[in-house]
Amino acid sequence: MWLFNNPPRKQLKEKYGFDVTDAWLEHVQKSSVRFNSGGSGSYVGADALQKFGDKDHNYMRDGFHASASAE
């Protein structure tokens, strides 16, 4: 996890070929979910990742990167 004021720009570029722009960061920050109970959308995402995984795909451990929207 990282803060919006200190994103791992170099690592994202090297690993995924993705340039983190200030506009993208602003969009992601405004898109994040926080529930009144104090939880965030990351807990919902974690639950979904566990449900989508199977014996061959551990998305919680390994993550997932789609090169195209169709993926």
C-alpha cells in the first residue's frame, strides 16, 4: 500500500510499463470508497478477489494485471 502523495512511480513503470500521472492519481483518489463504519472499499475488493480465485489463481497473493480491458 502507498499514499497518494508518494506513489511508487518508478516501480509501476518498471513492472507494468505504466506512467502514474497527477491526473490519474487525482482520479483514483476521488474514486476510492470509504464506508461510515470506517472501512474502505479495499475490504470489499479483498472479499471479491478471494471469491474469484481458485486452486490455480490466488489473486490476493499474486494480484492481477490486465494489459487490455478485454482481460
